[in-house]
Amino acid sequence: MRILDGFRNQIALAMAGKKGSPWGSGDNSGSGGDDGDGDSGGSKPSGPRNPWLPGGGGKDGPRRSANIEDIFKNRGPEGPRRGGGGGGFKMPPRPGGKSWFPVIAFALVGLWVFMTGFHQVERNEEGVVTTFGKYSRTIGPGISLTMPAPFQQVYKADVTTVQSIRIPEEGTEKLILTGDQNLVDLQYKIRYRIKDLKQFRFQLAEPRQTVVEVAEAAMRASVAEQTLDDTFSGAGRAEIQDRVRSRMQGILDAYRAGVTVVGIDIEETDPPAEVVDAFKDVSVAEQDANAAINRARAVEQQILAGAEGDTAAFDKVYEEYRQAPEVTRRRLYYETMERVLSNTDKTVVETEGVQTYLPLPEIRKRSQAQSAAQPSTITVEGQ
Amino acid sequence: MGNIWQDHKTSLIAIGLVVLALFSTIIVVPETQQGVVIRTGEPVRVVNKFRPDQDYGETGAGVQWRIPIIERVEYVDKRILDLDMEREQVLSSDQQRLQVDAYARFRVIDPVLMVERAGTTQGLRAQLEPILNSVVRQELGRFTFAAMLTAERGTAMSNITRKMDEEARAYGAQVIDVRIKRTDLPEGTPLAAAFTRMETDRQREAATIRAQGRKNAQIIRAEANAKAAKIYADSYGVDPGFYDFYRAMQSYDTTFGKAAAGQDKGESSIILSPNNEYLRQFRGR
């Protein structure tokens, strides 16, 4: 700002410096020692009026438009200083007694060229250079030089980083119809990369929105080819992802969008919130069924182990029995009888024809003593 | 230096005017636009017109010329533009309702025709939108609800694109692609009915799974019993006579033997006849 103000002041002062015509008699300005070419020296006191302004060139007031020659004529330390009462800002004198103007002008031009002519393209970027709107070349990473702003322009974009778009937005539900007319709430991510920057830049009016819409269309078409259960299974999801990717790539290539679809990630497939309980019950039912099967398997193990144990015991005894059948048989019989009869009350009835006496009162007494016990009386008949 | 002006002012002014004239004859057409040059209301030519086989940089984009004052330039987008369809309710051939969202992608291929018939790109959109709506509704309405959802949609979409394209050509536009973004059940009863159906479907599935589980458990148990029976038969069948004896011994043990800890068998009294096999040796024979 300060520089600009100074510049404007300088113009204003240059104008104010001239009484009479702004074009004429520049020789009386300041010492004029170094620019005294002499050819303008008062020879034409009434020069032509400024053609761009309405008449009245004799006015003293500063003019907005100044001839560059006049300004140059005023250079030197005295020029700007003279009559500079109005402006508060004064340029310090430049060594060598020259005007600041060329320096400033040069700096401005330099700045302009530097700001709009040098382009740093990052490692992951490419730039499209247009000359008056016409595509001229694509520049790679590094610093490139182009013509300054209105002539050449550069559009830079990231072409290596994979960009991702999540659909739908976080926390919202997006219901998609499946092939069996069910609804599924599906969230996915599109990963894409710019393949051809100039196509991306020039071919589509809204490249990013196009990518999203194409993804939507491809996703819905692909889900409509699957059943609801497939969308929940890993294999079905993988297939959907694959189909969406190739569909999208096909459509975008047909548009010549300059986009590579890197991948589609289905992040979540859920049943709609309204029916989620019924879906949960299905998995509970699966658990229940598995539990029933597990219990049956436990019983199976018990039964089989019991059978194997029983038969193994029998086989062992049978082996012995085969060695000496009669003896083993007797031994087993007596051993069993010992265990059985040692544990019971015994009554031996000697004489035939005598009625068997059952000690019923005693039994009753016993049963009263241990009410829980069930007395039993067994008669073992002879063989 | 100041004298340059004085000496050459006429030529300087002339140069200035020439430069000014030059600037007013230059038009800058960006790569993304087509310029229709209109001379006194009549479109005379098109700069940077879309041609499918042209690569960027070889088109007519960039600096172009015109006759100042009498020629004016109308810019028309050269890129692929999108046309969004309003959410429409489509009735399938089996009288079910479906909410359909579609989009079309189009490009102005004849900017002169487009400027004449539709004016601006906005105007073109306004013309094409009702066409898209009616074509989509008409074409999809031929399908059953199920077919709308599934693969048959492919043929429907190409039909729609073709019809759309025919209509759009009249406005100098080419329809590249029409696609259905979403198909949804309408809010309210149809959606609720779908949810109910899904719910009952799952309930049936859950019941089936549970019954299957029970069935499988039963089968497992039965198979175990069968296997056990076979094991027993294989082992005991070798000598049924001995098995009978052996098992009887075990049974007496269990019935009359000492009760195991925590088990209560009740008391037993046994009355033996002297003829009993066990007492055989009593007789001293």
C-alpha cells in the first residue's frame, strides 16, 4: 500500500508540477540537470491538450492520467519533493539521484511474472497448462515455468493419492432394494484416483459429483442382482464390490472422465432399523439350534462311552470264562451271592409243606423307622 | 524523451487504436466452452465445436478472432453435463409403485441449434427434464416390479437413453447415458408392508432353524443309541448264554447289593428254599 501510495503521489506531483499544459514545458521542472535534453526547452509553451481529458488543460489540479514521459522528466531528487506539501509520504532519495519509478515498475512486473509464471507441482500432483484457455501441456512434479497469468494458467491436482468418498454420509441410513425385494442398509466407500488430469478437468462439468452418481447407480444395480442374504455374506459382498467397481469403471470410461476406480469397500450391510430385531432373532435361533445339537452330541458321547465300557468289561470277563467256563461261572455266582446275601436278611425254610412265614410286623416296624425306605421281600425259588 | 509524443503523436494514437481494435477482435475460448459467433442476431459459426475424435490442445480452443461490434459470442458448455430427474413415482406393469431417481448425462453437440432452440444451458435443462421424466416413467412402466429391480433394467435403460437421445437431438444435444440412481419403495404402506414381509420372513427362518436344530439333536441321540446297541450286540452276541448269566449277576448285585453312597435301595429280605442252588452244598453232598 505504501508503495502504491507513493507511486500515486508521484504521479500527482508530476502533474501538479506543470503549470499550464500537462504536456508542455517540462524543462522548468526542478534542476533538470541530468535530463536536460533541451529539445523541449520552452520551445512549445502551449503544447497539445491531453486528448483523453475534457478541455481546460490550464487547470492546476492533479490529473488522473499522466504521460509517462512527464513522470520520467520529473525524476531526480527534486522532482517528487517539489510542492509535496499535500502528501505525507516521501520516498527517500535513491542513490545516484534517480527516480524510484523504474525500480518499482520492474519489481511489480517481476512479482507478477514470479507469482503467476512459476509453478511448483508437488510430488503427487500434475498440472494442466492452458494458453488462453487452450490446453497446451501437462506438467509433472517440480518447478515449471509458464507465461504469466492472463496468458497461461495452470490447474494442479493430486493424481497419485487415492481419494475416497463415503456413501452415505456418516450416521444416515440408505436403504437399497435387493433382487428379492428386500431392503438393505448399506454403507460403502469409493476409492478413486485421477487417471488423466486433462480429461478430468475438461471432460465433465462436475467430475466429483459424477463419480458419486455413477457409484450410486452401479451400486443399486449390483445390489438388485443379489438376494438379501447374499449382501450379508462375505462372498456376496465381495461380488457386489467387484461388480460395482467394473460397472463404474465402464461408465466413467464411456464418459472419458479420466478417473480410475481403485476399489469399492462395502463397510457395513445392515437390515433396516425397523426389522433389525427379527434379524437378530434369526441369529439367536442359529445359536439355539447349535446348542441343541451340542447337547445331543454330549449325550451321544455318554451313551457310546457307556456302551464301550460295558462291553469292554464283559469282554474281559468272557475271556476268563472261556479259559475255564464252569469254574468262572461258579466263582462269579458265589461272589455275587455273597455280596447279595450278606446284605440282606435271610430266612431258610427247611421243611417242605410248611407255610412260608413272612415277618410282616417286623417289616412294618422297619418301614416306620425309615419311612422313605421301601421294604421288599423276595423269594428266591430253587433252580 | 518527451518529444517522442510530440513527434509521433498521430502514429502513437493510431497504434493505440490498432491495439484496442486488436483486443476487441480477440476472443478467448476455454477448452471447456464452445463459442457461437453471432453476427447481427444470426449465428454464423462455432469455435471449439465438440468433435468426438479430437484430443485436447488440437481443438479450436484458445485465441480466436471476430469482427468487433457486429459479432458477438455466446458461450456454450462443451463438457458432459448432468440432468437430474425429479424423484418420480413409477407404476410397474403389475401395479406396484416405485420411487425412481434417474439422471442423464448429455452434451451439446450442435451449439447453434441449441442456442436457437433453447437459448442457454439452463433453458436446455428445463426442456429436457420433462422429457426425461416421461420417458423413464413410460419405459419402466412396461416392466413388472421384480423385473424393474433386476438385470432386465439394462435393456430398459438403453431404450430410455435412445429415446431421450432422439428427443434431445432436436435441441442440439446428445444424450450419452441415462441411469437410475435409486429405486425405492414409496414411504407409507408399501414400505411398511415390505418391512412386515421381511420381518415375518425372518421369523419363519428363525423357527425353521430352531426346528432343524431340534431335529438334528434327536437324530444324533438316536444314532448314538443305535451305535451303542450295535456295540452291545457285537460283544454280547458272541455267547448269549454267558451274557444272560453275567447280566443276571450284575442285576442281582445292583438290586440286592450294598447301596452306593447317597443311594437308597430299601431293605431286602430273602427267603431261601433248601433246594436253592446256592444252598446245594449245605446238604453235604
